[in-house]
Amino acid sequence: MIKKLLYSLVLCFAISINVNAQTQEDELKNNDWYIHKVVLSGVEYLAPVNQERANWQAIKSEFSYITNNILLYYCTSCTLQGINFLPNNEFNVNDMVCLAMNDCNRQLGNDNSDFLDNFYNVFQLNSPNAVFQYQVTTINSSTKQLKITNTNGDDAYFISAKLSVTTKEFSKVTVFPNPVESSLNINLESVPEMNCKFVFYDISGKQVKVVDDLSAKIISIDISDLQNGVYFLTILNNKGIVQKTDKIIKK
């Protein structure tokens, strides 16, 4: 009797693990995904928020699974070929093929062209049949997150929601003065939600400063610790979704 009970418990546990893995695999396959950020060697790079990205998202996703292939798109198209799903939320890739063209505006300082290499660095294959880990989590009732991790420990975070370039409320947010010497003011009176997050990136896309959990409608951020130069301030709502990006000149 005890042996039968133990066998039943082990069988139920094994079935539970298999169902969870299958659910994760189905979530990856059945959703279209859009890049939110990448983390390379511990450094976070947030995907730009701009009209150019919104335009291509209207007709294509940035990560999607189609018949044993994963289609990637960020300024150019790449295909991860020969996808084979493994236990423990992993898959391996036989080959990666990319088109030798860049659809993005190539002018100096173009945000998408600057982010291009960061995006594809996560998916570079160190060897044939390279293995990636994946995890799907729920952000809210309408949005899921997909995390892809390569063998170097670099991550790409995707969400299942298309880019919101700027909501009506966040379009009215003002950032001043600009150029700024030490104290940057942000007027959030048009935004109904609280606890926004403010992330500063340098011109290379490296995160250099984070300020969060500020509930005031008009806030002041001390940036005297930043070197003089050009920065990008990204404002995220309380769900962690980018709503606005401004170029800041520190003098």
C-alpha cells in the first residue's frame, strides 16, 4: 500500500513538471514577443521607444516561433534554425542566418541602430546546437514576459504587448531644464498612476542611474554625479513598461 502511494506521488510530481514545461513551451510558441531590454555581462540596455519601432511592430513581431524556427527582427531579420525543445525549459539551435541589411535609419545617434548589436549579441551561437534557457511569467492579465538566457548568462527580456510609444497622459510629461547642470525637474501632473521609475542611459546605451518609487507629481532628480554629455531618460510606468524617452544634455 505504501509503495503504491509513493509511486502515485512520484508519478503526479513528474506529470506536474511535464505539464508546467509544456505550458511554458506553448506560451513561447503561441505569442508574438517584443523586446523590452537585454542584459549583457550584467549591464542593462533598455530597448528604445520610438516611432520607427512602432511602425515595424504594426506588421511584424521581434521574436516569434514558426515551424522549428525562431524569427527575430530588430532593424534586420535573423532566423534561429532547427529549434529543438528540451526538458527544463531549454531549447537548442542548429544555426543562425541573418540578412545583410539594416532597415533602420543609419544616421549618427539613431537609437535603433545603436541597440541593434546589443539585441543580437544575446543570440550569437557559440557552437552548433547552442542551448538557451527560457522562462515565461505573467506581468498582468493581458501581458506576459519571456526571458531568454544564453550560455554566457546574458538575458533578453520580451513582452507580449506591442510598443506603446507614448500614452496620452505621458505625452504631457515635461522634463526641465534641458540642458541641465545638476537638478532635473519632471512634471508628472498629467499622469494618474504613481510610483514611476526613471532610468538614465549614456550615449552608448549603458544604464548609469536609476531612481524609482517616487510618488510626487513634480519631482527633482539630482544628476550632479553624472559627467557632462548626452543622456537618455526613460520613464517607466508602475507596470515596468516604457512610456516616454527624452534626450537630456548634462552640462
